[in-house]
Amino acid sequence: MKIKNKLNYFVFILVVTLFSNMSFAKSLKNHPSPYLRMHESDPVQWQTWGEDVLQQAKQQNKLIYVSVGYFSCHWCHVMQKESYSNPQIGSILNEHFIAVKVDRELRPELDRRLIRFVESVRGHAGWPLNVFITPDGYPVTGFTYLAKADFKNVLTNLSERWDKEHVKFSKVAKQYFEKTENKQQQAAALNLPDEHFDKVVEAYVSQAMGIADTLQGGFGNTNKFPSYPQLNALLKSISLLPDLDPEVSEFVQLTLNAMSTKHLMDHVNYGFFRYTTDPDWQTPHFEKMLYDNAQLARLYFAAEKIWPAKGYAQIGLKTIQFMDEYLSTPDGGLYASLSAVDENNVEGGAYYWDVEKLSEALTKAEFDWLQNEWGFEQQASQIQSEAFSDSAYALKITDKLKAIIKTPMPVDTKALASWNALALKAFVAASEFSSDKVIIKRTQKLFEFMLKHFINDGKIVRFAGQLDSAETNLEDYAQVSHALQLYADYSGDIQAQELSQILVETAFSTYYNNELWLQNTSSLIPGDKGVLLIQDAVLESPLSVLLETVYLMQKPNPKIKVLVDYLSKRLTRDVLDVPYYYGSAILLRKKYNHSAAQ
């Protein structure tokens, strides 16, 4: 009898385990995120982030291992290949941890808070972002990419220590996290009269120029990012401050020229890569993000207004062309990104040109011209594209060059609300510099896509067609309402104007409470009480964008307008200490005070 019972128990455990593994795989296999589906065959029993994960961790007394990444991330692909596809690593994770895989583009608030934590313990952060979290939701430690052997050691050591000291771990993690979060959230509001505010603008410009690389363009002296919020704030400073040091204009133009003529830009297919790994813009990290390209298109259009006839509008239009050609959904929206690795897992595969194939595809005259333009040796094997000096002739062979690429880089087929809003703003801006009916129709089609897929009963859905797969946040409301307002100004569309007003009011009622701003209402990480101001990141502060939307309205809600006037003048000590991260807020106040004074 006992043997029979033991046998039945063994069969029961086997069946439960089997179905458990199937359910884990199923949760990723059927997921609408290409990044999460990418991990469906891993031996790791990945789960998606949710309250049930915390409950499971409490029941089993296990640390939660949260791995955050995104589809186009090169090192995310590398870590999957080296570690997450390894059965031994999978076994350790499955036995000792609750493993969670997160698409950062669907959980931006979780990503933001974990990034901030890892920056506080490591001094830097990035992706893949890997954080161990207690069952109560407090981060313990974190890191970015690790080689397989190092990752295995971390897993083994941490699981052993957790088994012996989980009470101490939980206590220390809670204390540290609450301390760092409180430091972020305890800023006091400061008031500065308008007549003294120019000093804050000057402080921003001074700090930005202190970080500026005035020899090669961009900010810093290691890897180079486009840094749209900072460059856009400098452009606004140039427009609003007639006595500004000419060095600022020289630096911004140097940066715009470097980004568009060196290797941050793809000179054949167009579009900008996310960043370069060197200070001279020579070695790109090959992912192409919708948000970067939409923002940079607008930046070049804005630069054209300040410095006409320098070709900046053409760069913007080429960027629009890239977005339309490579990121368009069938029904008028825009996908999130192109991967950094090709289908053979080669980084930048489609962007390296085989010299032998070039010589076969082009006529001798075309090949000789291209060799002179790009400056490569006949015996070279693979080369990157370079800027063309004769764009008219380049257009004649561009189609031939594109035809050499048999398979373009894989696409992340998510359509996200805030990023499509950025694209709509770029298309609207393009209309000032082109009378092309294709752009006019494309702009309208994107607007219609946004109405259909991102707005549901006066609220925003972050991920098109997926009500519950992503967390809608303040960024979505700010960017979409702003884009709709600009579209209304451009087209005269009454519906766009009315929806913008509704979304602004929803944003205030949802995310603003007791003088503080939340960026998301459903974060499962404890301790988010809100902040007075929100920094610029890769996108401008959603608070700055939201407030500007109200200033653009002809007939805003009177109560909200009064509140916006108050909020736009609110400062903190952080703004005065590190104005570099608050350029959009600083220039917002300067711009609309300047307009009022006139």
C-alpha cells in the first residue's frame, strides 16, 4: 500500500512539474511581445511580472530574479545565447529563484525604478538589467550583462546566502531601498521670481557646455548618445537668449553635423542608431529605435528654422523616410525598433557591406565612385556606409545598394502609444518642409491609427491591441495629448483638440495628488510616493510635455491652466544643482514667460 501511495505521489509530482513547465512556456509563447517570445524555448521557467510572482515568492521563500531587456538590445541577445539557453543555468534559476522576464518597453515604470536602484549600487546601469528582489518587493542587488561563468557564480552564492540569511537580507534590502527612494522623493519646492530665472537658464547652458565635447560633438568623452532633451533645450536657449555665447551655436551645429555624417546614421537606409560606443561617432550600437528617430527628425527640423539652408531639414526628411519604410505597420502605425542583431545573431549584420558583392551589384563606374566616396580598399572584406558628398548621384545607386540586403534586421512589432505620438509630432513637423502629398497622407493615417488603437473610452492603451500586456503611464498621456494638440493645430481637426483636452484632464486626475507626480499607478515595487519634478531621460520629462500641451491650447480648462502656471514655476534644489537633467522644464518656463512678456 505504501509503495502504491509513493508511486501515485511520484506520478502526481511528475505531472504537476510537467504542466508547470508547460504553463511557463505558454505564458511567453503566446505573449504579444517579440522580446518575451524570444525566450519561450529557454530552459528557464520564465514568468511575466505581476502580483502573483510576489505571492509565489512568499510561499516558497525564494528571491525573485527579474531580467529586464528589449528586443533590439544586442547584449540581451548575447546573454540569452550564453546563459539563458544553458540547461545548467536554467536548472539553478528554476530551483532556487522565481525567474521573471520583463520587456522594459511594456513596463517602463518597473524598469525606471530598477535602473535607479542598480545605478545607486553599481554607479551605472543598462540592459540587460538583472535584479534580485525579495518576496516583499525590495531589490537586493543587480547588474547588467555577465558572462556565463560569472553569472553562475552569482546565482550559486546568492542562493546559498539567501537560504542562510534571508531574514537579514530582507531587512537590509528594505532599509537601503527606502533610504534611496526617500532621498529621491523628499525634495522641497523652491520659488524663484521671474526676474531671476534667467540665471537658472544660464546655469543649464553652462552645465551642458561643461559636459559638451566641443571637438567631436555630443556630450561626454566615452560613448555618444543623441541626447535629444539636452540638445533641444540648447536649441531653445539659442532662440530665446540673443546674447548667448556663440560657442553654444557652434557646438550644437557640430553635434548635428557629426550625428548625420558619421556612423550614428545609416547613410543608405537612413535612420539613426541608438548610440556609438566611441566618442567620435564611429562604432554604432546597431539597434534603431522609433523614439530616437522621431525625436531626432524633429530636432533637425527645429535646427533648420534657426540655420536655414544647412541641409538639416533634409536629414529630418530622410529620417521620416526611414520610419515610414522600415517601421510601418500595415494599418498606419509604427513599430518599436529594428534589432541590433540579424537573424543569424550577427551584430549589425545588415549594415556591413561585402565589397565583393558591391562590385557584382554595381557597374564599374558606380563601384569606382562608391569606392572614392567611402574610401575603402579594393581588398577590404566588409565595410560600413559613409556619408555621400554627391547626394543626387547617390540616389541613383541607393536602390541597388538596398537590394544587396537580402534580409533586413528583425523588427520589434510592438506599436506603443507614446512612441507613435513622437512619430506623429515628427510627421507634423515634416509638413513645414515638404509639400509631398505622401507625407500629408501618412500623417493623417498615423493619426487615425492612434485613435483606433491607443484611445479607449477616454483612456490610453499603451500597447496597440493589448489592453493588459503593458502598463500605461504618465509618459503616454503626456506624449499622446501633446501630439494630438500639435496635430489639431496643423490640421484643424476638432476631434484631436477635444481628445487632447480629455487626456490632459485624465492625466492630472490620475497621476497628480497632494503636490506630487506619480509616473505609474500600479507599480508593485513598494515606496513610490511621487515626486515634485521629473527629470529628462532619453525622452523629455513627461511633466514638461504635459504642461506645454496646456500652454498650446487655445481654450484650456481654466482650473488646469491655473495649476499649470503654478507647476511650471516650481523648482527644487536638484534643478539648481544639476540643471542638465531638467532642461525641458527650465526652457518651458523661460519660453512661456518670454511669450507672456511679449
